[in-house]
Amino acid sequence: DHFLLWYKKKSPYLFVCLQELSQMEPLFSLLFLLLLPLPSWLYSLHNCTIDSTDSRTINCNDHKLSRIPSDIPKTAVILNVSHNNINFIQQSYFSGLTELQILDLSNNQISHIEDASFSHLSSLTVLSLIGNKLMELTDHMFTGLSNLTVLNLTENQITFVSEFVFVPLTKLLQLRLRDNRLSSISDIVKVVSFCPLLKFLDLSNNPLSSIESEQFPFPLNITELDLSWTLLNQAFLRNLRTLDMSLTDFTNETYQLILQSLDSLEKLSLSNVGRLDGALFNWACGIQTLQTLDLSFNGYLIVTASFGERPEGLGPSSLQMLTRLSMLNLGANSLTEVPLTIRNMSSLTSLSLHANKISELRCLDFSGLHLLKILNLSFNKFRDLKSCVFQDLQSLEKLFVQKTSILNLDDCFGKTLPNLLVLDAADNNIEELQRGVFSNMTCLKDLELQTKSVTEMLVYQETFVGLTDLRTLSMSPIFIFDPPSAGVGPRSSSRGRSQLQQVFNLPLLQTLRITVSKDVCVDLTKDLFKGLDDLKVLSWRGCFWNLFQPLTVLQTLDLSENHLKSMDFLSEANLTQLQTLIIKNNDMSVINERVFEALPSLRYLDLSDNPFVCNCSNADFIDWVIRNRQVYVNGAYQYRCTSLPSEQGALLLEFDYRWCWESVGFFCFICSSALVLLTLLLSFLHHFLRLHLLYGFYLLRAFLYHRQRQRGRGCAEIYDALCHTTSTTRSGFTESCCPSWRTAGWKLCLHHRDFEPGKAIMENIVDAIYSSRKTLCVISHQYLLSEWCSREIQMASFRLLDEQKDVLILLFLEELSSNQLSPFFRMRKLMRSRTYLSWSGARGHRGLFWERVRHALQSGNIVFSFSHYKLLLEQFNDVRLFFSCKTNNNHAYI
């Protein structure tokens, strides 16, 4: 069915042929399908990955691609193909991606874009071409992008812009042309005039001339402008609402001219400017409409007690005039303490002091900031947090103090921060979380306490009491224990056994990321997650067993970096709603695909960075990856085999698993073993028993002829004997004996006289044997060398065995050794068990010889016992007769 569905989509004509074939013999159909090439697409992407939280976000960055992958899902909304080796864009690259909204082609080698290459992207809103090699923008380059709002062409080599290139971009809001080679500002203004909704224009770091009033077709609806060149048109600046002057190095006169002309400015960025002094601050603070001010990455900005003493400093009243200011960024400025100027800024809602050198927080540092909601203090040097620091921050919702060397949180909050929603204290040196440390934070939803430190964070049973609304918790590494007994320190070796199910008594928790100490593994039970009925995302580091039984609504499970060797434990977990499973960077070499039968809702699987083996142990898993259409296996085409040195670098999905099935393998084993044994047997039989086999073959033919005669017509015995001789014997012995036979009235069947001409020799022989009462074999050296004579004696022997009658008479004309008779197994056996007549032994006594022959022809028993010879001698007591008789291994001559 999978074959037919794939070929129906890719080749309708071939699909019709396959439908016809499905009506044929099943074996023929199967052979035909096996000869067809396998579908080249899987429910996995060759060079891209799908985001685990959003299946419509496709990431193909940094894969050394030379073109856009052809297996991009048609439902993609975000596509990242940055940091590759793409040097041109063709029209067919984005065919069918009608739902794509964000496309990132930055940091490639794109120098040419075919006309209408983006015409299929009718839903695209953001296009980034940063860091490429475009030199010109042609008229039809952006045809079809009627919904595009953001176009980023930063860091290209653009020298020419066609007059009508932006005509299709009727909804464009932002245009970034930073770091190009544009020289004519009038041409740029004329081009962007076709974009009636344009709000942001970035022309910085271009060799542009100054802007004069006559160069602008007023009113131009641009409210955001990024500058790095001299601007002289004050009328144009009055309409700006956002101005980014980061990375500029103007003269004070230029800064003054620009800043004093901004009447409606709301957002101003002075990040990392070339020169920053008190005058520039005064000009900036004179913009009464300013709501957002970015002063980050000005490393020499320092705090001073008096503005007049250090003009380059940030004085205590520098920002007090900005009564509408709500967002202030003072990050990365080498501040050693919180500036006095921010106190009592009642309009401030967001404050960032990240990446400074603040070593201490004082109780009044944030006084008067009653509306402050976001405070970023991360990447500083203070070790202690006092509760009085946050006494005026009753409205604070987000607090970031990650990587600030904090040792404890015991006295940080007290009864403060009742409305805090997010607390990020990751990458600190917190050693212990006491009971009730978060008891006042009843609104807290996200708590981040992860750290890369090897020191364990001690957590008590009642540490998280009060966090009744907590939704996300991240901690690592932790040691969970009961409160120690009286007189025993928390770090003492005598710790009580933890009632682990009480630690995470967080009924609304939805996301848990945690690493546990190996020392606590002995205490882990399935009750650890008891009560977490709403938990949907779990990231676990540390040892564990079947802990997931209570998590019936879990949707995402991350077990990366756990040294797992198997996934079999998931078969026993009750994870019927699990949709995302991430088990990256473990020690699994073989994957049991039957585990996925216990995960009926699974949609996303990531097994990257595991040491897979490329052999038949993974055959079922590889087949499952290829055949399943429910679970997306992230990065499956990049899974490499690393368990054995011989497999280093080999791709798992390139392993030919089709010969690994048990039936095929077993069949091949049986066939190869049988072939080897048959070869050995045939070699043995040919070397030791080839003559016996030849004899058996002729014996079988005699048997078949006998059966055929019995089913057909019977042969009457019309001859007394069939005389088997060679041509030489016939000309000598037989011709001399014929008168004696005719005198005795014997009727013999002779080859040259009685065989029917034109009839098969074998049929003549069989007919003659069964038409004669006896078969007389006259044996000599020539007889043994004759092929047909040997067949005659073999078939006569078969009649002897079949009818249990004495029909065979052996007459030896010459003395023959046992070695000469060795190829004639049946004849040699007869000589050992029966009496035979010897012509050479009866020299001079031919009358007696023929008497014995006559007696044998008339007798019904060919076995001549010793008593028979004794009676015969008594009748001829005056004659010496010699009869050769075989007794065991010796000849007896009488």
C-alpha cells in the first residue's frame, strides 16, 4: 500500500501499471515491486530538522547545502536555510510552499536570484538575505511577495537598485540595506516611495551623500530610521518615532542637530556609540516623548555622585526629565553599582542592568519603582540578595538574576514580590533551598534554577510549598532528602529516607526539567511524580526506573544525556498521550521498534548522537523509520554508526537491511549449508562409490523396464536360455558349442540372431531376459570391458532378486582375479555366495562340463552344494574333474 500511494503521487502512469499488476499472481507482483526503486522520501528530512515544539518550523542551517532541499514539507511556515553554500536561487526551489511566512537565506553565497523565484510564496511576510553577494536588485526579483512586511538585505554588495524592484511590496513595513555599496540617496528614496506603508528604513554604513530637503518626496511615511551618515533635513526627522544610532561616531554638533530635531521620537538607541558624554545625555533626555532608551554597550559609562564632576558620567538626575520613559537598558556598561538616577522613576516598567560589575545591591537601589515589572540583573557579581532590595517592587513580574554568584535565596524575598511570575536564577552557586523559601510567591509560574555546577543543591520536602500556580520548574543537580534529625546538619551523612512524592507537590506543574544526584537513586520510586496530573513536558537527567507510570497526560519527554542503553522501560510506562520523545546523546546502539507500540500518540522522535550499530540488529528499526507515516524521526538521515571502529562514519539508513529478515536469512543459511554438504557428499561419492552408483543407476533402469513390462504385456518364456557373450566369445566358444546345444534340444537366444532390428538395445535385452528361463553369462576379459554386457548381467541380477528364482548361470572362460571383478559389485557378491562353472578348469573333460551346464539349465536351483559335487564325482569316479568353488576367501579345487 505504501508503494502504491507513493507512486500515485509521483507517477500516475506507473500507478495505473501497478494497479494492474496487483491483479496478477501474488508472487509475480511481489517480485516486480521488489525490483522497483524504493521511495526516496521518508517521514524524515535528509538535511533538515523539524522543531520539536512546532512541526511547521524547518531548520536547514549549516548543512553545506548548495540548493534548497526538495523534501521541505509543503505545510512549512518557517524555513531557515542560513549558513550554507547556496549561490543562486531558481524559480522551482520554493514551488508548493504556499504557507511559508518566514524565510531565512542569510549567510550564503547568493549572487543571483532568477526573476519571480519567490512567486510561489504568496504568504511570505519576512525575507532575510543577510550576508550574501547580491550586487543588484532587478525589477522582477520580488514578484509575488504581495504580503511581505520585512525585507533584510544587510551585508551584501548592492550597488544598483532597479526603479521598480519594490513595486510588488505593497505591504512592506521594514527595509534594511545596512552595509552595502549604495551611493545615491535620491535613487533609494525614489524606490521606497512605492512602499506606502514603510515605517523603518536602515541605510547605515553605505557611502551615501548628505540628505537635502529637495531629495525627499514629502510626506514620506518613515517613522524609524537607522543612520550612520550626515542628516541635514530637520523636517524629515520630526516624523520619526524610532531612531537607531548604535555603532555611530558623529561629532557633537551632528548629534545635537539630530536629537534636537526629534519631536515625536518614542524609541531611541544609543548603544555602542563612538562618543558618549553629559551633553549627549542632556540632548537625549530633552526628548519628552521618549518611552524607550537603549544605552547598552557603552563600557566607559560610570556612576557619579554629581553630574558636574564627571561630565561623561551618568549623574543622579540625568534621566529624571524623562517622565514617559518606560523601558531603560543600561546593560554592559561596567557599572559597579545601581545608578542613583533611576530611583523614583515612577513610569519605568522595564529595567536592564545585565552584564555589569555590580557587586552589591542596596536596600534603596530600586526605591520608588512601583510600576516596574521586568528587572534584569543577570551577569553581575553580587553574592547576596536581601529582601529589602525588592520592598518597593510590588508590581514586579519578571526577575532575572542568572549567573550572579548567588549562594542562597533564603532571605531574598520574605513577604515581597507577591506578583512575581518568572524567576530565573540559573547558573548560580545555590547550595540549599530551605523550606518555605517560595511560600509568598503564590503567583509564580516559571522557576529556573538549573546550573552547570557539580555541587548538588539540597532540596527539602517542603521547599516548594506555596507555589500553587507553578507551571515550569528547572533544577539541576539536586539531592532530595528528609529534614535531618535534631543536632544533625543538613550536609551530614545521616540523612533520612525521603518521601519523594511530597517534594513535587505542585498540582498545576506542566513542565519539569531536573537532574537528580546518583546518591538519591536508591530512593526513587514511581511515587516521585505522584500528584503531577497536569505534567506535559519532562526533561530528566539521572538514574531512573519506571517512574513515569503516574504521568498519564505527559506529552513531551526528554531523556537526553542519561547513558541509556535501551528504551525498553518505556513499554511499561503509561505514556499513551506522549507526542514528543527526545533521547539524544545516550549509549543506545540497538533500538527495539516494538517500544513505539506502547506510544500510540507519538509524533516526534529524536535519537541523535547515539552509537548505533549498522547490522541486522537494527533492521526492524530502520524499516520502521522508513515505513512509518506517523512519527517524524528528527535527523534520521544523519544518524551514524559508531559502535564499532569498522562502522565509523557510516550512515544508519544506508545500511541494506532487506537481507536481514529472519526468513530470508534462515533460507540463505539453509541453502548455503545444503550446497556445501551436497558438494562434500558428491565429492565423496565420486571418489569412493562412483562405480557402485553407476551400477545402481542401471539397476534402477532395469526395475523401471520390469515394471513397464508388468503393466503392459507379459513375456512368455520361449527360450531355454539367453546367452550373454561378446563378439570374440561368440566366434570362438559359442560357435563350437552350438552343435552340442542343438543335440541336447536347447533353444538359445543369441544377440546377433534373435534381437529385433531397429529396437532399442535396452528393450531387446530386457525382452530377451524375461523371455528366457535362464540367463547364461559367458564371462571373459572382453565381457567385462563391454558396456552392454555389463548392463545385461546387472538386469539379470535384478530379475534374480525380483522373482527369487534361479535364473542366472555364471560361466567363466578365464580365471579372473578379485581386482578385475571389483567394479562389478553384484557379480563379485554372487561369486562369493554361489557356485559357478569354469571352462578353463574343465580342460579335457568337456563332456562332464556340458553335463553340468545341462543340469543347470534344467534345474530350478542354481546353488550347487558340496553334496551335489560329491554325487557327481561318484558317477564319474574314473575321471579327474576340476570345479572351482568359492568358499569364503579361498578357492577349493576338487
